[in-house]
Amino acid sequence: MAVLNIQIVNASLADVQGAIGAGIDDGGWISTSYLIAEIVVIPLSGWLAQVFSIRIYLLTNAVLFLILSAACALAQDLPQMIALRAVQGFTGGVLIPMAFTLIITLLPKAKQPVGLALFAISATFAPAIGPTIGGYLTENWGWQYIFYVNIVPGAVMVAMLYFSLDAKPMKLSLLRQGDWPGIITMAIGLSALQTVLEEGNKDDWFGSPFIVRLTVIAVIALGLFLVIEFTTEKPLLNLRLLFRRNFGFGILANVLLGTALYGSVYILPVYLSRIQGYNAEQIGMVLAWTGLPQLVLIPLVPRLMQKVDARIVIGVGFALFAASNFMNIFMTNDYATDQLFWPNVVRAVGQALVMAPLSAVATAGIEHEHAGSASGLFNMMRNLGGAVGIAVLQTFLTKREQYHSNVLMQSVSLLEQATLNRLDQLTQYFVNHGVIDRVDAAHRAYVAIGHTVQKQAFILAFSDTFYLLGVALIVALIATALLKKPDHVSAGEAH
């Protein structure tokens, strides 16, 4: 529900903004506030679970997540919604790494591939199916239900956690020994960086003093965080894990997976709404085909990993995911549901093959005491990859649209007879359809041609963004080739 939450809300953001009287620019903070809180709490969760015990920490945050979901549906204005979403992000962000930690610490080694496959369903299926659920709920029930939808599954989860997690004493003394300089610099640095990535394109990046200031803060704070983590005796995150070959290259592949995973979930709905005029529910039906095949395939992956080297499974998955993006690089005016069907199915197969084996290979051999750090880093970096991916794609799309517009406008010249003929046809069309003044009709003809050029430029720009995503996944494929076959040592054995 935590992974799904952000995609469901994004799919219905326009409706939420309208209901609480938020402008388009300010309304983005409904998502941004959640993402900032989520990315800060993910790396903190391993340590906080030690302080409060896994049972108390997880149950408290699960219950608060449900309460805050209901509270968001009752928000009256934008400041209320932003505050509630931020606190909800702190609670929802806990659920993601803690699920991962439980898998690599509590499950016996033989069952870990199954656990990681179930985790992969949540991590890759949820972003793909989020717009479908969000669009359906908003169109048929109202925007409040995008928050109420968490409550029933969440209540079942709380009951299961209550009866299955062992009670252990809290270790509040760890609060005094905490890596507070690391926690503070990380929280400031990640908050600033996430805000820059979310707001940068809208504010013209470094043309905005606000973005420049935040970038400086992010660089200084994260720089200090790295120094502190490598020099302190008991660091918040054991960054030395990154120097282990499989974990380091696994993290690189995971960042690029996050970039492509969240980037494609961002770019496709923008294309379908802007170019094809689809509403939220129609967009959801197109994206469903990136999610539904994964439900069938991901449970089969653990069995596949027993028969085939996990690195080959990951490599094939990245190759298919990359191919699905390259299938979309020759988009045309009528490129819609039917044309996107096969690329989406290929992408679903690719994603299903990547997530669980990548998690297994990257974390194989991670000792029990480092499981919290490994989980925090692995999940934070995928989310950070997603934030970077969306920011890069937004800017790339804008720049490529401008480039293609300039190129196309050179061909649409008043010195060209074809352009003059088209202007005459359009002018006559408007005259025949009730525009009395011929000058007005001619003006409308110019505007119509401008719109056509801009639309074509956007279609070409969207094709370029899919090409960029494909290239990112090829780099992830290269990182996968550098993984070594993991020893048969697992966190499950390190008990």
C-alpha cells in the first residue's frame, strides 16, 4: 500500500487539487511532501527498529499509516493536506525497508527467494497498477477513496503483524549512542535534494534562486554525511557495504531500475493525456498491461532462480525492459492503446525477471547485523533513482520538444508552397464553419498549424525519452554483467 500510494495519488492529483482549492504549481507539493518524508525515513528505519524493536516500530507505523490515510481524505485545504501527507510519508516509508529486512533476517534461506519475489510484486507491480486503481476510484467513487483504499488491506496487515512478530524489549539507550550528526545531515541533504528534483524543472532549475540555495544545501549536507558515515565508530548506515562487489553493482543496477520503473510510469500517462486526450481511467487501462502479467510471472521467478543462474535471469529481464522502451522510439500521431500493448507486455515480463533476483544477488552474504543498512540503502537508492529519473525526463522532454519544434518550423515556412496551400485550406475550412471575418479565419489557420507542429514536436520528444530510458537500462545490464555468482551464504544463515 505504501508503494502504491504515491502512484494512486499522482493519477488523481488534478481532482485533489480542485477539491481543496490548490493551484497546479502548489498542488505538486501533495506528492513532494510525501516523497521527501519517505526518502528520509527509509535509511533511518533499520536503526529505529533496533531502538524500539521491530514489533513495536512496525505496528505503530502501520496503524499511523492507516489513520493518516483516512485523515488525508478529510483534509480541507492545501496546508492541511501537505502536512498530513508528509507525516503519512514518514509512516509509509517505514513499511518498505522493514518488509525487506524481515525477508532477509527472519525467513530461512530456502524461503528467501519466495519472500523476495513477493516483495518484488509490491515494488514493481504497485507502480504499474497505481494509475489504474487511482483513475478508477476517482472517476467512479471520488478522490477521497484513493486514501480510503488503504484501510482494509492495512487492517489485515496490522492483525497479521500483531500475531506473527515476536515481542522484544526496546533498547532506548541506543538513542543516546545514535549517529545524530549523520541523521541530521542525511535528513537535511535528502530533503533538499528531493525538493530540487521534484521542483527543479517547474522552476527553471538554476534560473531559480530557491533551487540554487537548496542545491548548495544538499551538496554540503550530503558531503558531510558521507564523511561522518566513513569516519564514525557506529554509523547510521554502513556505507562500506557499497565496496562489496555484488552489493555495489547491485545498487547501481537498482538505481537505474528505479529511474526506468518510475520514469516510464511518469512518462506514459503524460503522453496519453497530452497527446491522445485520455482521462485517468483510460490511462489506467493502458498501464494495466505493465502490471497484470507480473502477477502471474513473479511467483514463478524463485523456481526459475533454482534452475538458472540468477545473473542470467536479471540480464534477460533488463534486456527485455530496455527492448520495451526501444519499441516506443518511432511514435506517430495515432500511437495509442493498441500500439502500446506489446511494449507494455514486454516491459512487464522484463520487470518481473529483474527485481527478486537482483535483490537476492545484491544482498547475498550480507551479515545479520548489517541487514538494516543493506535494506535502507537498497530501497532508498531505488526511490532516489526514480526521483532523478523523473526530474531528468521532465527536463529532457521540454528541451527535445523545443529542439524538434525549431527543426519542424524550418520546413513549415511561408516561402514553401505546401504551407501556403495548407493555410488556404484551413482558412476556407473556418470560413465554411461559421467564421465570418476572413482575417480571423486566417489567424485561426496559423494557430492550427502551430498546434500541429507543437504536437508533432512533442511526439518526437516522447520517442526520444523512451530511447533515453532504454539506454539507462543497457547501462544497468552492463552493471549486471559485472556481478559475480553469489556464494551460498545468505542473511538467513547468519542468525
